[in-house]
Amino acid sequence: MRVAIGSDHAGYRLKAALTERLRAAGHEVVDLGTDSEGTVDYPAFCAAVAREVAAGRADRGIVLGGSGQGEQISANKVDGVRAALCNDLYLARLSREHNDANVLALGARVVAPELAGEIVDLWLATVFQGGRHVPRIEQIAAIERGEL
């Protein structure tokens, strides 16, 4: 799988660890920054990840920051992106099964690195259930188009 990943300074160390984990699992990783723990603003990094996913240049995206909140909000501003903040395995699974989330947001100050790795692994492996959830995903897309 091709995974775009980006973070601010607070998520930088976790991004580095997850990038290594993803590559070891055989995924192609597109690292869109930041490249240090120097203070930066997160919106541009999250938008870059979201645009890679929305354009089909990445299968999934991961955005990281201190809490993951602003990162999720920023990614969700890009049409076609369904970013989910998942701080546990249950939410990671449901975000994929029910919402077909294509961007995962994580808070590096909230989730321990080992748990973050488990969340990423599960999130990438979980398949969208489709069925009764499809009309809801279509309604989300209609909101983006200004139709709902």
C-alpha cells in the first residue's frame, strides 16, 4: 500500500517510528514533512497528505500532531477525505468498517508509540464493510458538493 504521512513538530518522532514500521511491513511511504522537531504549523502538512489521498496518489494517509485534533480537522477540509482521529483500536476498526476513513489522525501526546503502531496496522488492514454504510458515505460526498 502507498501511504502518505505528515506531522507537525509534536508528531515528528512518532512519524519517524511509524514510517520505519510501515516500510518494514512492505508499504511504500511518502513522507510529506515536517523533517524535525522545530516548531511548525500543522495545517499545510495535513493538507498535503490529504491531497495525496484525494488525488489517488496515495491509498491512505496518516497525519500526526500533539492531540491529532487539528490534524484531523485540517485533513477533512480536502474534498474526498474522510479523516478519523483514532486513539484506540476500536475506533480505528470502526473508522474503516463504517466510515471508509482514508486518513488516520493520531495524537503523539495521547497515544503511546507501541499502541500507535498497533492502531496503524489494524487501520490499514481493516476493510470497509460497504452495505448499509455506502449511502452515508455518499451523503458525506454530497455535503462536500454542496448538495446536502
